[in-house]
Amino acid sequence: MQPHGRPLEGMRAIALEHAVAAPLCSRHLADMGCDVIKIERPGVGDFARDYDSFVHGQSSHFVWLNRGKRSATLDVKQPAARAALAKLIGGADVLLQNLAPGAAARLGLSYEALQQANPKLIVCDISGYGESGPFVQKKAYDLLIQAESGLIAVTGSPDAPSRVGISAADICTGMYALTGILGALVRRGRTGEGANVKIAMLDALAEWTTQPMLRKAYAGSLVPRSPTNHPAIAPYGAHQTKDGQVIFGIQNDREWTVFCEKVMQQPEMLTDPRYGSTNARRENRVALTQQIEDRFAALSSLEVVRLLDDNGIANGRLNDAQDVWDHPQLAARDRWREVQTEHGPYRGLLPPFTFADVEMGMGPVPAIGEHTDAILAELGYAAAEIAAMHASGAV
């Protein structure tokens, strides 16, 4: 197969972004070959640069989310900077923003304001709660959206709800933004027209919590918080062994039959009315778990895993971050690449989408404003004009 290049080569996206949601979206655009120009505040930059200092003194969030982009500093409150931004947007395919509520419109960056000058432009607006309704002006951070969407209510232990340990609201918002932008680009290929894609964080994460809502609305049943078990299926989760625990799951009656006969070596379980259906097994989870753990008590975790593998029962290890960093499957499939930063390289994962004919990009992480002068020169600014913009603080 002959390589065709990365799918978004030749396209440009302007990103007025910060934190996680929009930067995750635009990083994937960059991975796919898009020229992503990240607009940052002069001297300060994206505040996610200061979230932590875990990677060569740099933020682990920032280096993860911003590789492959070019950084330009613009103080968009100054006319000269706004004029430069207008030139950039005039030649762009995508404008992505997750500024504070109403900020983009006040800067003249609404889709309606930009459409006439660039009718092919795709504008993606990310907000917390959407652009209408009683919550429209509320600030929205990941933890708050996890709470508002009901995710925290179904996470944790029976005694205490818990935030999901990664930025789930931001990540799912960024991925839906990416989906919307790619869909708009496909449609533009047919119609020649741009689009306004709007993503609300609450909408994105509420999509993920739809099943618990349906369960409560139609059956009056709340999803129980169960730290390492599935709320609807049993057995599915962590089970104790002689020297630890294993995590496995049974998804259907065929697997249940194999599990009872081959793993448990107790075929009589197949006719036990307590376990005769998915619903019955869930309702009798405590007794079922005890019976399984009685069987596993004489076996090591390794012996149980081998028994499950030999009989086609899905199982996994309870890995921590170091275990995943050292995961043999990622290493065997050559999923790691070296990514450059201003303070030294770090090891980053290839994007999850893999094209058979071309590898996705893994460009360097930009320093604040690293590409400002080059980008202004591309727009036709003379050296003296660029120097004047620096002197005034516009860039």
C-alpha cells in the first residue's frame, strides 16, 4: 500500500484554548497532520503549563496535550494582536475555543461574525453548560461536571462517592469536539460550507451517564457504587485468591457454562436457581462471590489467571501507572515514541487511531510563543512590525 500522508495535512486550526478539553481535541488534529496554531497569553501561556512540574520541570498535563502544535502569543485585547488573529482565522479551516462564557463573542469570534469573511470556516465552541439555560454563566471545571453529570454518584464505594481519577469530563468533551470537527470537515467536502460545532461539557458527560439515568427513570433503581465490580453483571470484577486477587468478567450464558464446568468445576451451579440468569446472578452477587472465592482460596492469582485464559474467560490485572508504563503489550507493539520538549525528551504514546499506511505525528511540545515571529512573518508582517508588536506587548 502506498502512503497517502496524514489525513489532515494541508489544513490549519487556530486554537484559543487552555486546560484539557480543547487542547486534547487540537492535539489529535495535530497528530493527524493539521497545522495547529495555539494562541497563548504573552508571558503566561496556557495556565495548564503550571498544573505541575513532573516532566523535566514541566507540567505532565501540558506535555501530554500539546505536542505537535505551534505556539503564538497574542494579547487579543490589543488591536494589533486582534488584527493578526483575524488574518490567521481568515486562512484557517478550523477555529477551536474554550474561553470563558461569552468571551469569544465579545472578541468578535462567533461563527456568525466570522462566516462571511471565511464561509468554509468550522468554528468549534466548547462550553461548560451550553449557551442558554440557567447555568450558562457558571464556571465549569472537570470535578464540577463529574458531579453535575452524575458520574461521581456512581463511582467510589458504598460509603463514599468518588471523583474519577482522571479528567473524565474534559477528556470526553475533547473527544466529542474532535468527532464534531471531523464530521464538519467531511460535510464541508460535500457542500463547501463551514459549520458551527458546539460542545457542552455537561452534554458530553451526561451521554456517558445515560445508562444509570435510564435505570433510575424506568426501574426506580440507582446504580450501586461498587469499586471493582460491575453494577449490572455478576460475576464481573475483583475476586480474592490465595495470594491476592484477579479481575474477570462473564458476559453471556456460554461463558457462564464454561466458567461453571471448567473453572469452578462445579457444573451443579448451572441448575442453581440463584444463578439461572444475569439478573439472578446480580441479585445473589454476595453468595456467588463467596462461592467463587472459596474455590479460588486454594489457588494463586497466577494459577487462576492461567485457568481463566485456558478456558477463554476474559480477565485483567489491576495495574498501577508504573505497570502500564512497563506494559509488555504496549512494548511489543512499539507504541512508544520520543517527544521533544524545551527541557528534554519524554516518552509518549502514539495516538490510539492507527493508519496502516502512515504513522501519526508526534511533534515537539512548543515553548510559550516559540513560533510567534515565524507565524507573523508567514502572514506578511515585516521584521520592524513584529518588533513593534513585541515592544507594545501585543505579542
